[in-house]
Amino acid sequence: MAEEMKTSGQEQQERGALTGDMSMLFVSVGTFIDSTIAPMSKIVAQSLDSLAVVAKQVLEGVNTTLGSKK
């Protein structure tokens, strides 16, 4: 009986260690993904802002060209 309880306690400690290791792994992967995505989102936002400026300039140029032909 005592041997069964000792074995049961060891199994629970091993499961706890495994659960702790898995949670640490998930936290580490989450942190890595977050630190990777944050700079990329800034790059995408800056690119979209630049595209908006270029599109506005193109439309103004077209408007000017078509307006002067009337």
C-alpha cells in the first residue's frame, strides 16, 4: 500500500514537471511569435501609409492632367 502511494506520488510529480515544461514551452513560443509579429506589423503599417501617399499623388496627377484638357 505504501509502495503504491509512493509510486503514485512520483507519477504526479513527473506529470507536474511535464505540465510545467509544456507551459514554459508554450509561453516561450508565444513570446517569440509576439516579438516577431510586432515589428512586422509596423512595417506593414508603414508600407500601407506609403502606398496611400503614392496613390493620392497619382490621383492628383491624373486629375490635373484631365482637368487641363477640358
